[in-house]
Amino acid sequence: MDTAREKSLGGAACDEGWARGEFEGVELGDARLERRLIRVVEGLSSQPEYPVNQACEDAAAPKAAYRLFDNDKVSAAKIFTAHRAKTGRRMRQEPLVLAIQDTTFFNFTGHKKTRGLGPIGDRSGKLHGLILHSTFAVTPRGLPLGVLTHDCWAREGFRENEYTHKELPLEKKESFRWVEALREVSKLTVSPNNSMVITIADRECDIYEFLLEAQLLNAKYVIRAAHNRHVLDSEYKYTHEYVRASPVRGQIAVTVPSQQRTAAVHVRFSAITLCAPERLTKSKNQFNVSCWVIHVEEVEPPAGVEALSWTLLTNIPVTSLEHAVERISWYRRRWSIEEFHKVLKSGCAVEKSRLQTAERLKRYIALLCVIAWRLFWLVHIQRANPGASAAVALTQAEINTLRSLKRFNGRFTPTSMTVRQAVMAIACLGGYLNRKNDPPPGPTAVWRGWQRLASMSELYESLVTGCG
């Protein structure tokens, strides 16, 4: 693989420091703050599961980190801007990118001294925390390219009345975040090349205004339908009836990760025109939406198991079974953002942070989102390009540390180490057994191994420097 391609997969070469390369161009209005930001990222990325004071190298470093998160000049938006620019560069190297939207909640209920949090969950739980809505860019093969949009906030309270809430314009509802993210991605991905960016989202995104906005922006999407919408000029009045009346176009096998099984499903698809809902018929902005609908339904589910059934909406033409299967495969990549959020919460232990104010936490979360992407990228790079040089993922000190470990003696040649070899070695440090029939290592094993490698590399460098 050539050097240009390696850089597109991993940003700047790791010997230059990935954090320095990823945050190149960050503008905080103070060069000292910018240098401090990079040092904090380097410290946290080597020990992502540890609290700030434990991840830092010396007694002065935690104070510098706390001052960074408490500085009004350092907003989450400014922290995030440089990474987003690098994500855009990586995207421009790909012919097709999936921009996956989702929302997650951070629970800080146990942190009684933390100010500025809002309610999460339902009223009965009395939980407090922050909400994050983000857009995660991946290739169709699953290689994470970075975070495109990032919106973190605290609710002011629960809505008072369901009926009055429905009467509010979308702009005043939380669900407007899906439309805002779509607009932001559309602005960010305007490019002279032919890269196609497709928004992927689950049922919560099935908002008519989102479909309409995508049509107006010519923004591509594949989302899972939540509503049985009215169909224009058809003997079948609703979406479900319309698609079930269309012929079965083929049968495919779909893996269901949450149930660890494979389902045989029938696939139907058809062009469709959706009617605007009543809330929009009263305004001048009434438009119908033309799209395609794909229906996936399990043929014979196991006894006692609910049949797999998906209805997908897309504005990308579906005129063959091959097209439908491709759109389904894109939607199935939606789980990438759930894995990313798992890395953020478990691998980076965001909810253990005790920064005591919502504003500090927002800055901290923005920083950890970039670190979580890097950890997640490390898991997938060995699947996307296993033969690439380990130097696209590790520093030379980390490579030398792996080579020096007794358990890996003889596994690596003196002159080269591939990404796959390096990631497998890191996963083994994190408890991965690497038996013949084991699945590829996941984020948990890799981030545990990464922490061990960081400590070992620090010791290795100290010994080498001391001997020199």
C-alpha cells in the first residue's frame, strides 16, 4: 500500500504523533492552550480508561488538563473543528461514505456535585446527565473515518404535555437534531470530487421534515421507517400495505448480531410517493416525498423468537435485488455508531469523570470522542487493510515494545510488522486468546491491550534512553 493511501487511513504518520497530526490547525486563540490540548490528548489516549489525574504523566499535567477544561476559550466546537476537517480529508479519499446518525445519553446521576446537568431517561428514573447526538463517518466496509457532527447538551426539563408538544414546530423539539445534522453534513461534504455521502439512521430519524429536507438538499439517505405513512395515488393507502402487496424479489441471509443467529429473509422493494402529514398541510410548505421502500421480513423465525422485519426508506434508486441488498448492507453498518458509543462509554469511561460542571464535561466529551474514534479505528484498520505497515497505527517505540516482549518472540520479522499482526498482539495483551475459531478481536480487548502497551512502551523508552 502506498504512503498516500496509508495517510488517508490513519491521518499523519504516528511517529509525528497522531494527536499532533489530528489536531493540527486547531484554533483556541492561544498557542499555549493549543499545545496543552495536544499534550492532554496524548496522555488520555494512552490511558483512556483512567481518570485525568492518572492518565497524565506528572503532577503538573492534571492541573494543566483541568485548566484546559475550565477555560471559556476552549469550547467543544473549537476542539472538534480540527478533527472534523481531518475527517473530511479522509472522506474525500473514498468513493462512498456512510454518515451514521444516532443519540446516546451519559448518566452522571451519582455525581451529586456536578452542576448544569439535565434529566435523562423517563420521569420515574430521576436520572441526570448529558445527551450527545453525533454523526459517525465510516466506509461501507466499516472503517471509521471520524466524527462529522457533534452536539452535546443538557435538557432543561421534561415536556409538560404530550398534546401541546405535538403542536410545537419541529425547530423547538429535540427531534430537530436529525435535520440539523443532515444540513451540517451536507455543507461539510460539498466537494469537487465524486464521493457519495449517505446518511444512515434508525427509526427515530423517520421524521417527515427530515425526508423533505433531504429531498430539497439532494442529500442521500437510508433510514429505517417507524411510521405507516399515507401513500399518494395508490389502491393501498399506507406504506405497510403498499410494500407487502409488491412481489418478493428474492431471499437472502441476514446476520442478527444481538441474537447471534442468521435469519433467512424475503426482500421486497418498490418506488413510492409519500403524502405530507396533516401538520404540514396547513402551511405553505406542503410537499410530497418520492423515495423507494425496501421491506425485509424473516421467512421462518425460530420458535419463540420474533420475526425479523425491517422497512427501509431511501432516495437512492432501487431497481434490482442487487441494489436492495446493497442498501440493506449499508443500513446494517448503523451498528458502527453504537459500537463507537460503547467505546466512548466503556473504553474511555466518560461517565466516571468528576469535572463537576456540564460545560467542563462537554469539552471533555468532545476530546474523548476523537480518542474513541482512534481506538475504534485501531480495531477496524486491521480488517480493512491487514497488510498495511504497523507504522500507520503505532509509534516506532510501540512497535519495538511489541517485538521485545517474550510472548511474541519470533512472530515478527526484524524489518516489518503489519497492522494485523500489531492489532492482534495488542488484543492478546488485552485478554484475546487468538484461538483458531475465535472471531476477530473487538474494542474491549483492543483498548485493554492498548493501555498495557502504553505503560510498557513508556518503560521501554525509559530503559532505552537510560542505556543510551
